[in-house]
Amino acid sequence: MISSQNLIRYAFTAFSIVVLTLMIYINIHAMNRDVASDVQNGALLRMLEQSVDPRTPDGAGARDTEDDDKSIEGVEKMVSEMKIKLDAMQEKLVSLSKSTAKMQASVVSSASEEATTLKTTKKKAAQRLIPKEEPKKAKTEDVRVPPAAKVVQESRPVTESFPMTPQGNLTGMNILLLYADDWTHHTLSSYHKTEPINKVLKTPVLDALAADGIRFTHNCVTTSVCWISRATLYTGQYMSRHKTKEPCCWSGGTKPKSKLPEAPSNWKELSFYEILARHGYHVGHAGKWGVYLPFDKNVDFNVEEDGWHYRKLGKKLWHITEKNEADALRFLVTRPRDKPFFLNTAFYATHAKDGDVRQYMPQNASMEWYENDEIPIPPTGTEEAWKRMPYFFDERNEGRTRWHWRYDNYTKHQMMMKNYYRMATEVDSACGAILEELRRQDALDNTVVIFTTDNGNYHSEHGLADKWYPHQESIRVPLIVRDPRMDESRRGSTNDEFTLNIDLAPTILGAAGIQAPAKMMGRDISPLYLSPESTKWRHEWFYEHPIIGGNKHYIPSSEALVRKDYKYMYWPDYGFHQLFNLRKDPGEMEDIINSTDSAVVAVKNEMKQRFDEMKSLIRSEATVTL
């Protein structure tokens, strides 16, 4: 006879198997299906009403959307039917549980007798099998209590660490972060519409997003490298505070073979993923994390993709941008409709494939884009600009090494930049598909959309490639915000204030109606477009970047005080100072640090003093909003 407890256990096991089978089916279906080609690429406003091929201004090559609508509706219908079936099964199990409870009352006494008999039998058997021993005296053992510092805390900190915002103050708005990789500030065709340096690049979806929102022209990162910038995104703090100087290690720790079991304690308090989740948000991440942390413990949807351009998954050969797009769409299609969501679609593009001579590998279907275009060489992409770099920049410098990989002759420069632009336009197209899905769900007008990136990129400027250093190409990055709260008169505008990546976390929390923790160092930027007349803002900021690999010849550390008219740079490993007049010298070619002009000397002395003050403040423990 099967006991009631076993009957319940078997029933729930069967239920779990059914659910697991359905989940495996959904994931295999999504993996084998080319979702990127199932969903048409659209933009906003008029572009959302008509599919547009970014290669042509008139939308040639636009695809029919009827099948796409059916494909999305089919997935939604399938998920809805599955939920109904699972709810029905759960009701049956509850009914079964109630009926077995009655059976349990009738058999409990007999079960108890059987258990007593079984214990007696086991005891007699043990006496026959185990030889008798002389009784031993009881031994008292020390009970060691681990030190408090070693006690493992829960994955979610106590409520006191998260002052909860009253429910009535929450906006209920969705938040979509479109977070690209290695885009400098002019990797946007909308930038070149106002400053026509390059008319080749095409990003029509992001242009439409800017036309329906606001583009920030002086958005910068406080440290220009992937993992530190992303740690700043998650915490709203400078590197000196969150201490993520390497992708994996804090306070001198060694690199783990896998993710760290616990995030640093201040991350638990500051990570806006945690804060949004505790306020009822459905939280998702699709793409690159950039740091080794156990985010899967506190994110409802987590698909990490990083470090590759092409990979076979299931039966399909994926490009990583396709995969990022498909995962974002899967999140949107399967999300619960009764709660707001946050999604970070963290694209890996346009990051180069480190170690591969091809560097940038776009999708095969994109190779005809830019095929007959000529990519302009930057004004500072010259040998003369390289010679004007500080004396310690030589062939051992990693920026120069990567310049040789990508840009040391005209043919190579053209090939690399065309592939870089193709990958940028692919990200633009993927953003269109994601925004189009929001429109189909009638959720676009309740969603704050933010597009930005982790750091800039040298495209041969100063004889360099990649990032790290305090020049404009490295520290300035795109930022576009489309906010339903924005007044119609401000849509399509630009803003020239200094916004920083430390502002992203407070801005995201502000969009949800949540007060940012005091330890976050940035500011909610929404007042710059909701009430700009009454908003005072920063006019300068501090830049920092650590030495990488402990080798000052490889990637030396750098610091700077940045203003719109002047930039003061300092290279700590060499005690080397620089000063540039950005109004007269936007390419940062003429170092005036040794000028004897009295006005320049006054600027230098004042900026040096302010540089020291800001550096000291940022590296202190003081609570500060910059």
C-alpha cells in the first residue's frame, strides 16, 4: 500500500517533470528558432509603422510583417495555453492533497505501529551484526562557532539595507536599457547630422529614438574600460568606491575559476537590480555582465553572453547580436503582464574579438553594407599625433599594439571600420526589433528607454586603438533617453550638460519612483529634460583609470579633471602632467602645460588644486552626490 506522503511526493514529482519538460521545450524552441529573422526590424513613430532597411533611405528591402505578427502571437498563445494547463494541473494536485489528508488520518495509527515494529526489528538485527564493545566514557568536545566575519549571509540583504519606497510613490513604468559596447560618442548617425564629420554611418533606429526623446552630447564615463564601467553602472559609484579594478577581484583577491559565491557587501546595498526586484519589478539581463558576480541569484531572467562573435548553439550558428536580440525578445514575450519590468539588453557589439586577426566579425547578411563607402580617416589619426603623445607611449603600449592590429595602413583601416560600422548598424537594427515588440504589446508609452554604452573607442586617433585613456574619443559615449513623462516640446532636443555613467543607476531608480541610496554618487538626469529651467548641474568631473596588469608600459594609469573648455591630465606612474584648451584644440594635440602665458598659468594652478580636491573627495568615505 502506498502511503499518503509518498502519493503526494509522486504527484508533485510528476508535476515538476511536466514543468521541466515544458521549460526545456521552450528554450530549445527559442534556441533553434531564428527569432531575429522572425521579427521585423522597426524604429519609432513612422519607422515603427513601416519596416525600414538601414542600408537605404527609402526603406527598400522592407519585409512583410504579417508572418512576424503571427510568430509573436503564436509564442504568446503557446505561453498562455501552457499557463492555463499548469494552473489546471495545480488545482488537481491541491484536490489530491486534500483527499490524501483524509487517508492519512485513518492510517496514522497503523503506520505508527508499523514504525515501532520496524525499529525493534532493526535494533535486533544490529545487535546480531555488530560485536559488543566495552562502554566508553562520554567525551566532551569543543563546539567552535565561526567568527562573525565568516558567517555567510543570505543572498538578499535584510530589509533595513533597502529603505522601501512607499507603494504610492512608485511610477509602475517599465525600464529598458539598451547597453552597447565600445561605442564612442560619434558612433551615431544622428551625431553627424549636427556635426557632419562622417556621413557614412547609419543608425536609423537610434536616430528615431533620439528624435522622439533627447540626446545628451557630453555624456561621459568615469573609467573607460568594460568591467569598471559596468560596475559603475550597477552601483552608481566611482571605481575608487566599488573597488572593481579587475573583472573578478576586490581588495586584492585572486581570480576565481568561476563566479564569486558572494557579491561585495556594498553591491548588495547598491545594485539597482536588487532594489528594483525588492520593489516588485520583473528584472532581466540579456548579454554581457562584464564582472564575475552571482547575479543569477537575484535576476528573474538571466542569459549571459560575452566574448564571442559566432557560436553554434543547438542547431543554429548564432551571431552574438542575433542572440542578444533573441534573448531580449524572449524576455519581453514571456514576462508577466501584472508587474513592471526592467531589462538590460547588454550587447557585446561592437567589441572586437580579442585574439582574432579579423577583430570585427559582422553577420554575413550585413557584408554588403558600406561596401562601396570610404571611411574618413580621423584628423588626429596621424603619425604626427602619435609623436605628440607623452614620451612613455611607445610600441610596448597596448593601445599602440592594437592600432597595429587594426589601423596601421589604409586598407586595413577601411576593412576594420566598415566591419565596425556593420556591427553598429546590426545593434541599431536589433534595438528596432526590441522596440517594435514593445509597441506590439502596447507597452512603449509606459516604458523609459535608455541607450548608452560602457566606454568609447579610439579609431586610430592619436595613433591608438581601443580605450583606457582620458581623450575625448575614449571617455565620451552616446546617451539617448525616451521618457513618456517628457513634454512634447522637448522631444528631439539635445542637452549639453555633463552626464556621467554614475548617473545611470539613480536615473533608472528615479524612473521607477524609487529614492536612490545615499551612497550612490550620481544624480537622476531626468530633471534635465523634465524641469531644465530650475535644475543646476555639474560643470566639471574627475576621471580615473588604474594601471592594468601591473605594467606601466602596457596600460599606464591615468587621471583627469574634465571641463568643457579645459582638460587637465595626470599620469601617476610617471608623474606627468598635461593641459589642453578644448575650445581651441578639440583634438587634444597642443599640450600647454608648460606655457608661460599668465592666463594659462592661472588656469593650470586652479585646475591642479581642484583636481586634488576632487580626487581626495572621491577616494574618501564621505557620502557625496557629484
